[in-house]
Amino acid sequence: MIHLGDCVRDTVSGFTGIVIAKAEYMSGITKYCVEAIELDNGKLISEYWFDEWRILSTDRAPAMMEIRGLKPHKDDP
């Protein structure tokens, strides 16, 4: 299960980043907005939306959650 603040990797392109938003559509599709962690030549990389099936969680990002004042997800140990 993917949560806001998770570090994820797109299995198609290899793009990695942190999930910053989630959209659930009436059709049943769920998409996640992923923001890059690293810069490209000192510039921000645009965030990208990926279908749920394309991304895998690589790690929780507790530091990011703490910075933004988010509480850990109820499924967390």
C-alpha cells in the first residue's frame, strides 16, 4: 500500500521520488503525484502523476512526514 510521504520508484521509467498527492477517480483508477528528491543541474524536476500499478514503495519517508507535520499512517507499526 502506498501512502503520502512514501519514497517510490516508477517501474516503467525508473523515476524515483516522494508521493505528495493521491487522486482517486470514479472509474476506480488511483494515481499518485511523485516529486523528485534530487535536482537536475541545480533545478527542480517537475512532479509526475503515475497510475498505482506502476509504482513500488521503496521506503517510508518519516523525516518528510515530520517536517510537514503529518502523523504516521494508521497501518504503520
